[in-house]
Amino acid sequence: MLSLTDVVTHYGPIRVLKSVTLEVRAGEIVCLLGGNASGKSTTMKTILGVVRPTAGRVEFEDQRIDGLPTESIVRRGISLVPEARRIFGRMTVWENLAMGAYTRRAAPPGELAEDRERVYALFPRLEERATQLGGTLSGGEQQMLAIGRALMARPRLLLMDEPSMGLAPVLVDQVFDIIQTINRQGTTILVVEQNATVALSIASRGYVLQNGRIVVHDTAEALLRADHIRRAYLGEEGER
Amino acid sequence: MSWADILQILPQQLVFGLALGTVYGLIALGYTMVYGILFMINFAHGEIFMIGAYLGWWVFALLLQAKVGGLHPAWVLPLMLVHAMVGAGILGVCLERFAYRPLYLRGATRLGPLISAVGASIFLQNAVMLTQGARMKVYMTSLLFPWSWRIQVAGVSISALVLVMTASAILMMWGLHLLVQRTTLGRSIRAVAEDREMAAIMGVNVRRVIAATFFLGSALGGAGGVLVGLYYTQIDFFMGYSAGLKAFTAAVLGGIGNIHGAMLGGIVLGLVESLAVTFINPAYKDVVAFAILILTLVFRPSGILGESVPESEKV
């Protein structure tokens, strides 16, 4: 469904992604692990065309998408739940969801209302707070809103950048439950995480990114068992 | 002047102040919208306003020349306004495209587009002076709004012109408010103002939204030019300077970047000016206006409705 082949991305003169090759197949949950500044978020932004790769190819459903404007990439069916949520704090919950459906603004209103209902079914809290400003929500609610907003675009591939960041452990489990639910409803997911244990527990495969390169690639089970990899590349003791 | 005299002229002055204030607010919207989205002050906005005044005058002059009978404000004024708004809007979009975008796209400092705006302002002033002449053009306002058209409210005599001017300004602000709050375009403008990258990730074409913002702000400025032209009956190539500064003051006073703040700031400024005219001396009108600018910047830089200035840098 999605494949990156030898992708190189620069920020000005700095080469952030040196060589990223990864693949996500339809229906999977794939997780991309890596420590701080390993290039995880840049990978996400490169897929979405927010930054353009300087070399390599990005393909989505067998078509090249690198070099396309973000707008048309989103329209093809990829959306992002960004790091630190980044909901529109000065807009209401309702308006945030409307922004999520921005590329589908020509869709029949009934269809949009349906999607809204689906998001509310996943997150009843959002319906209660529909007219509240995004900025007044709690961290957990904002994460729900960020996920709901991304779902409003009807993505076939959902990118999630550190969905566990800044959430209490109880909420982290909830968020990952919901990621699984979304996946079962037919959305392919690429999730970027520092919290390797939780992410791998729901994923089918995982990649480890270090200094802008994919250094390890294996099934999630194998990665979960391989303590030495986690210690070497993720700087953790298997528990966080 | 005795207190009795003052009390007699005060209501009249407040009406003038309110009328002029709504027009200041209209022009201030152009500054505040552009600032909200690009974090830059479009110093050429005063010139867009001035060119709007010329575009409106031009329609009127053509109609007079063609000896069109039955010049009724009900259709002449909308024609002037639409012409001025479309022309000023396109001018604003061109300014953004050719004078600002090349700078902010290349990651210039915030100072770059600002200086370019000052340059554009000087360029436009001189272009109008060279093509239209340095002499004043006269709006034959009395042909559209005869002096006899006025109403008396509680001893205050309000001319039809002042009523129409205030009503048009308020109507346009209301229209903008609805557009920004209720439409998809308005939502995308607010989204880009709040978080440009996230808006792009939602699929918003950020450049187009910036262009639309310039169009809207400039169109309102152009409309303001027509209204001020009708009110003062004389326009020249330099009129954008002081009106631009006044509107900028209104935008800062209300809280720059805040659309409702610009409207409120304009009205407050208009009223304070009219009080200054009444109680101090008409000659100090501008002094009072700019004293407000300085006091706002010193004591409440975020303005009446402004939030604390965000840390994030744009442009």
C-alpha cells in the first residue's frame, strides 16, 4: 500500500533521513520505532509531502506521490495524527472535525454527518463537547479529537506520530485499543512511537529508525523478544 | 465654550465619530487579517484604500460624464463599492504575489516583507500621482446624497450619507464575520492563522488561503476608500497615509490579528477622536489618535481583545 524506497530528506543543508526503506501492506499495523531525533516525524512529513525528499521514491497504492502537494496526497487517502496533537485550539470540536474533512468538502453533507457519527461513536466525549473550543479540552480529549479529525478525511492509511506522548498510562492503553479498533474497521496504520512495548504489542511488524536510517526490520513478536535491540537502539530497558 | 454648548454639540460629534469609526474599523480589518495569517504589517494597505477611493470616483465620474440620468445612490453606490472592492482586492493579491511572497517563501526575516510593503506603498503613491495627477479629485457627493436628506433624532441631525456610510460599513463587517465564522473558506483562514503546517496537512492550499485573505482585506479597504471619499468629498494620492495610520492604530488598539478587535478598535478610535474634537480642539484630533497608538503599545500591546502574543514565529 505504502512504500518508501531509499528516501533521503534534507532540512536545508542537514540530511535528516539518510536512507529510509519501508513498506506498509494493506490492513496492517506497522510501527516505526526510534529514539529522539532519529527522523521519525520527518519520515511522516516526507510521506505527506510537507517536506520533499531529495532522493528516493514514495509510493502509495502503486503510484508515486513524492513531489505532490500535501493537499493531493491527503486527498488520495493518507491522513496524520500529528505529534503533540496540534488540534486547532481556537476552533470548536465540531470545527476541528470539519477541518479534518476539508479535502472532502464537496462530499454530500449526509456522508459527512455519517462520518461525524462514526467519530462520535468511537469517542462519545467529543460529542458532549462539540461546541467547546479545542484548547479547553484535556490532553486525552485532545488526542481523541486529533484522531477523530484525521478519521474525518476517510483515510485508507492513517499515520500516527507518537499517540502516547504526554498521556497517563491508562489513557495510553485506551488510545492503543482505539487504534486497533480503527484498524479492524479497515484502516491501515503506520504508527511512530518511542514507547516500543505498547506499540509492538498491537503491531504486526516493526522498523527501527536510527540517525535517519532503518537499522532493523522484523515482525513485532521478534522485536518484542529481542531485548538487545531495544536496549541498543531505543535506549530503554524494556519498561517505561 | 460653556458646558451647555458642549452638551449641545456632543451628540452630533458622537454620531460623526461612530460613522467614521466604523469606516476605520473596515480599513483596520485589512491590517489585522494579514497580520493574523502572515505576522506582517501590510504598510501598503493605506494605498490600497486610496486606490479604492480612486476606483469608486472613476465610476462616478464616468456616470456623470455619460450624463446618465437618475443617479440614485441605491444603484450608484453599490456599483462604486463593487468596482472599488474588486479592483482593490486584485491589487492586494498582486502585492502579495509579487512583493511579499517571493520574500517570505525564501525564508527572509520578518523585516523583509515589511520593508517591501513600505516600498510598495511609496511606489503606489507615486504611480497614482503620475497617472492621476497630484491635484485633488472631487467626489460630487451632494449629487448622490443631497443635503436635504437627513433625519432628526433627539435633536441630532443625521444626514443620509452618514447613515448609509455607517450601515454599509457595519454590513460589510457583518458579512466578513459570517464568512470567517461560518464558511469553509473562513475556517481555513482561521486554521492557517493558527497553525499553518497543520492546516496544510488537513489539505488546505495555504498559498491560496493567504491570497484569499489579501483579497478580502484589500476589498474592505477599497470599500473604505469609497466611503471616506464620499464623506470628505476630496481624494488625493496621499490620503492613504493618514487614513492607513489611523486604521493601523485601530487594529492595534483592538488587538492586532483579532478581527472583532479591529472592528471594536475602529469604533473606539472614532468616538475618542470625536470627543477630542468636542472637548479639546479639532486641531488635536490626530494627536489624540496617535497618542492612543503609543499608549496602547506601551501599556497593553496585545490590545483590547488581543490574546497574549504567541511565541511562534511566522513568515
